[in-house]
Amino acid sequence: MAIRGLVFDKDGTLLDFHSTWMPAIRQVAEFASGNDKCLAAELLVLGGLDAQTGRIRSGSSLAAATNAEIAEQFAAHLGPRAPQDLVAKIDAIFCRAGAVHAVPVDGARDVLNRLAGANIVLGVATNDSIAGLRATLAPHDLLAPFSYLAGHDSGHGSKPGPGMVLGFCRATGLTPGEVGVVGDNTHDLEMGRNAAVSLNVGVLTGTSARQDLAPFADHVIDSIVALPELLGLAA
């Protein structure tokens, strides 16, 4: 069956993960630790930072979890030192800093417009909030090609559950067999599998290496720019 719809992850798929999120991640750790540098460093490593490479590990909470899950992990480590408003503050920091630092994957806007122009219905499914989704994509004119937007707070659950993809299907009238999922993390591809989509595509513009994604993906490509060729669209 031909692919008629694609559901994209946001961070690491549409946006370059490390360029976009490392400033915000450090701000979150600083706030959560009360500006204690040693404690902030502990939180970063706990959340998935590889201190040697300065990169976030594939599958870690900072790579793939919701803001509430990150706050829960940090709060468990902080105990009574945890700020009372940690979830709300993480939401605010990521929304504000993401809008300032967002860096689209090279060629993202052109390829999304090309896919939409080929009558492929496009959606975004992210473990970020819907406000964070809009704040990071709107400044780069990346919202227009999408017919469907879902965050962890949109009422469809979070990844790796199938809810956001099934919501896309309900909203567009497509079946899972007509839909593909594109993402940089195993959570994205597990979401696709759980929704029984017909195509799972991993990309290497986020936190995962090819060997991380290959067991879950039908194809692993360098970036979303390779999608038109993968889908057999004419140049």
C-alpha cells in the first residue's frame, strides 16, 4: 500500500537536537539544582548527558521523555531540594529557550513542502508540549506543511504509546497501513510499531546512531532530506 501520510517526530528529526536543546537542557539543570554547579552536573548525567562527548545518549530521558517525566526523574534525585514548580518551570524554560535556539535540519522546509506538494498528509508527534512544538517550529516557517500537531499534552498520551499516530489517522481519515513514522529515537519507532504503521524510518540527525535505530526501523537515512527518494517521488 502506498504511503499517504507521514508522522514526524520533532526534536532530532525536524530540528537538530544538540544545537537546539543543549542550552535549554543546561538551563533546566541549573534551575532544578538551585544553581549548584555540582548538583546540576549530576542531573545532566542522570538525564542522559555523556560527559565525555557532551552529547545526550539515545533513549535517555533528556532525549525522549516528556517534561513531566524529566521533572519526576530530577525530583527523585533531589528529594526535598526539588523546586515545587519543577514541571511548570521546565515547560517554560524549554518553550522559551527552544524558540530562541531552534535550528532546523538542513533542507527541512524544502523537503516538507515537497512532500506536502506530492499530496502526502503530514503530522508532528512530539513528547514536547504543544506550546513548545509551536514555539520551536513557527519561527522557521515549518508549521504550514502540517495538517496535524500533537504533543504530550494533546490528549493522545505520550511515546512510545500509539495514541498520537492513531489520532493522526482519525484526524486525516487514513489507516495505519497508509502511514509512516519518521524519528531519531527508538521511542518514535516503537510508537510506529505500536500503531501498526506500514513504514518506520529512522534518521541520524538526533541522539541515536544507526545501530540504535536499525532493530526498530524499516530504513535508516541520514536525514529527512532523503525521504522523497525513499518514497519514490520524482525529482
